[in-house]
Amino acid sequence: MKHILFLFVATFLWSCGSTTISTGVNGTITGAESLNVFLDKVNPLNNTNSVVASAETSKNGTFSIPYPENMDPSIYRIRIGRKSAYLVLDDFTQPVTITGDLNGIQNFDFQVEGSPASQTMANSLSQLRSRKMDVNKLVQQIQAENNPMLAFALSIFGLNDPSHVATHESTLKKLVAANPQGEMTEMYGQYVGQLQQLLAKRRVNELIKVGNEAPDIELPGPDGKSRKLSDLKGKVVLLDFWASWCGPCRKANPKVVEVYKKYKDKGFTVASVSLDGLDTRTRGRYPADQIPNQLERQKDRWMKAIEQDRLEWDWHVSDLKKWESAPASAYGVRSIPKTFLIDRDGKIASIDPRYTLEQEVIKYL
């Protein structure tokens, strides 16, 4: 009876196209039936890849690629045709199993067992691309991550703007500590250096620079009362240029609210300048007699956004001139969100500290 049962199970597994689980990368990819699958070692810094091993998927899309000798911790990918699923592999004593659909793996829509780092990367980057996670959360995750290769992968795949150079610098320190002589470490150091240069060039072209006296602002708030930025001298102030119509601004607001609540009793506050309203271009869309009503609608949207996002500080102002806002011109604001951290002496302490806001606030309190 036992022999009959064993024969039945073996026949069933063979008929289903099952592949033996190996100490390597195994998987079932729907839509990838009877195709070649490659395990590549990836260098995302110079877009080069080298084939480590390969196999063929079964009629059910299953495959098994045993690890060859001399594998080292790095970023790898399973490649099928033009589709790739990226993995962080750092333990080559355990099998890794990946499941998903061929059309979704390119966007990190797959499941991984046997490699917690790979599953974490897939979850985070999938949520980032679907906008279920914002960049602030990803930055916090990277800064708290103890696995250097995972922090590196999240930084490279998730943060591609020079404004994130501080996060890349902290990730580089982790890589240096783990593998100071590694080729990837050396190349990442060069990459971070390039980001630093790009950020420096951007700063040169900015009208306002760190150390400058913050230009004063005096405008009415939603209640019609005038507010002056200079009246906040003696506090650490986050000067925040935003608008109700600015999606990235609205997504950044919860973090600003969180930091405000945490440090408002220690000398920190927020000064918000809204770029709601009508500039010359948008005014041209309406007859002259409709302009007052349109301005009221813009003001109403601004006030509702303050309420909806729970921006509970009092310092909210706007001249309702959108991109022709006088404070925006004085501060050289060409895109939003744009923030300036002002120290207790009224000088610019930091520019765009969105991703390191709490650390910067603590530094100047």
C-alpha cells in the first residue's frame, strides 16, 4: 500500500510539472510556461548584469535554479524574457521561492519565501509605486534598516533625486562598514559623490542659501488678519510653500503635522504660505466679472485643505496669486512643496529638509 501511495504522489507531482526545491532560487510564475529563466547578478549603478545560472520553466511555470559556487551577497534578478523580479540574496544555505504573475513581477508584485530581505524590498517598492507608501516612510525605513544590502537596494530603486543625498550617505556608511573593499561599495561611493555635486549645483542656482537672513513675509491669513514671519523670531520655523491642489504637498503634510505636535512646546512651529489663487495665466480663463467669485472659490479650497489635513498651527497666509505669489518670488520658489528651516535667529538653517525634518528640527531647537 505504501509503495502504491508513493507511486501515486510521484506520478501526480510529475504530471503537474513540479520541480524539485533546490538550495537556490525556485519559483512558479504564471504566464511563463515553458520559457527560459535566468538568474542574473545585477549592478544597478552601471546597468550591467551577468548571468549566474539558468533553467527552463515547466508547463506550469515552475522552475528551479541551484546556486552555483562562490555566490556573494548582492542584488540579483530572475529574468524571463523582458520581465524581471529583483531579489536581495545574502544567505545561500536556504532555498528561496518566488511566486507571481509574469505581467506583475516588473513592478515588484510577487511573493518571496526564504529571503526576508527580498520580500521586504518587494513589499516596500510595490507600495511606493502604487502610492500606498510615500517617500517619507521609505526614507525612515532605509535609515532604520540594519541589512546594508537591503538598505542599498531600497535607496537605489526608490530614491533617485539628489535631494535624498543624506539618505544615500547613511546607506553608504552601512555598506562601507560591511564590505569596505567591495566593488559595489566603491561604485556606490562614486554615485553618492555625483549626487552631492548635483545637489551643490542646484543650491548655487537657488536664490536663498543656508546662512542667509530669511526675507520677511507679511500677508493675511484665512481670517483676514495680517501675519509677519519676523514675529516668529526666537522659534525654529519650518517655512512651507504649498497649495491645496498640490498632491505631493498634501502627502507630505501628515509628517509635518507629526513633527509639529511633537516639538511645538519646545520652540518649533510652522509657517505655511499657500500658492492657491489665480495668477495672470489662470485669470485669463475667466471674464473679469467672474474673477472675485473664482478667488473666493480658491480661498475656500485653501481653507478646506487646512482643515482636512489638520494643519493646526495659526500661521497660514496667502496673497492668492498662485505662481505670482510675492513670497514665492522672494524665496525663488519654482516648484512645490518647497520648505526652508529657519533657526531661532531668523536665518536659513536648511533647505528642503522634508526627508530629515525631525532630525533637523532637533538640531536647531
